[in-house]
Amino acid sequence: MIEVDPKERFDDLRIHGNFVLVREYPKKEVSDGGLAIPDKARERRLAGWVVAIGDKVESPLQLGDTVLYSALAPWTIPELGNDIQMLRENDAALSIPKE
């Protein structure tokens, strides 16, 4: 599994309400056969790491946890990078605690 630094660039953000920020898992850039996959053809990942948690989140989510979520749930925040998604805590269908 890839290591993620949960506090990377997000210490100064104040997330309000029951929202969490998730860093999307990296997309596969090369096929199993060795061919490069164009950006538009890459499959969207529906999993990532929690990198910031809102002040009203009541679930046991913690920084660094892996979450799975619905394709319709997240908002992309371009100012933070294309791999950062914002979703409500109840849109996280499954969480795997960081070891």
C-alpha cells in the first residue's frame, strides 16, 4: 500500500460541518500490457485517504483512513489539486482504519 502523509498541505484548512477531504487513489497510468492510458480513458477511483476532517464529523473517521465512496458523492476542489475530493461523512460507504 502507498504511504500517505495525512497532514500534507491541509493543516491550515478549516472544514466546517460534516465534510471530509479525501485524496483519491492514484489512477492507473499504464495498462497491464504496458500501453500508456490517456487521461480521459483512465478509470476514476472511488477510494482514497482521509486528509482532513470537518468539525462536526461524528463518525470514527480519522486522518489516514482509507474510504470507499459513491461516484456521485464527491466534489473535486481544483484549488487543492485534482486528486482531492470533498464528501459528506455519510457518503463514505466503507472505511478501513490506518494501521
